[in-house]
Amino acid sequence: MSVNVIFGSDGGATKAVASKIAKKLSGKAIDIKDATTADFESPSLLIVGSPTYGNGTLQTDWEDNIEKLTSANLSGKKVAIFGTGDQEGYPESFVDAIGILYDYVVDTGAEVVGFTDTAGYDYSGSTAERDGKFVGLPLDQDTQSSKTDKRITEWISRLT
């Protein structure tokens, strides 16, 4: 199975997570700034990830390059989403970037995989929560980094 993990990151936390996921799946981690349409279309599993900024916005590099995702032919392709956020500092918009990416991915006709139970997270609101589940893998590197490896491993097991 071929896997591309396309991410945006400024501080490095999301890049580190993307690299960890790619390594576990023998895939490639690609910064959204360097990604091409083929990077979205070619793998059998596409994973996209972004940190959530402030009160619930998508990372700047994603905003500047979103057309790479929206113009790709992802109809029928399996796509998984992950994001980093701070549930204590921004409990009302925890990992909103996952929800933003989810809406873009769904609009391409892709099949989103990797929904995650909300148990174990402490937040008050998130656009990434739909029908009682997160639409991807939420990670809090600020307050729950000790849970990251286990969460990634468990999430990956549901993607393949």
C-alpha cells in the first residue's frame, strides 16, 4: 500500500506527527508547500494533517495551498485526517482544522476513514466532531503528548 502524509506545520509538532505516521506506514511525509496534485492522487491511502490556529482556523500553508487538495481527483480514494490542537488553551475550538479539512475532502468525493471516539479528550467544542466522533485523529501535543504514540498506533490499525 502506498501512503502519502501531507501536512502543514510551523512550530514542528505537526511535522513530527506526520513523520511518525509516515514511518509507521512506510509512507512519505510531504509538506503542503511542496506537495503536487500527483502527491494527493497517487497513493492508495492519503493522509492529511494540520494544526489548528487560535480560535479554530486552518494553518496558513494549508490556506495558501488549499487548491492543491480541492483540484485533485480524489473520488473514491481513502483519505484520513489528523490534527494537532490544545484542548486546555482552546477548548472551544479543539482541532477545528480537522473539521475544516474534512469538509474540503468530502467535497472532492473521497471516502474519509479513521473516525475517532471523543472519549479521553477534554474540550467544549470542535468542528471536527460530527455525530459524536472526531472525523480524524486529534492529538494534543501540549497537554497529552504522552498519549500520542498509543493514539497513532491505534488509529493506524483502523486505516488499513
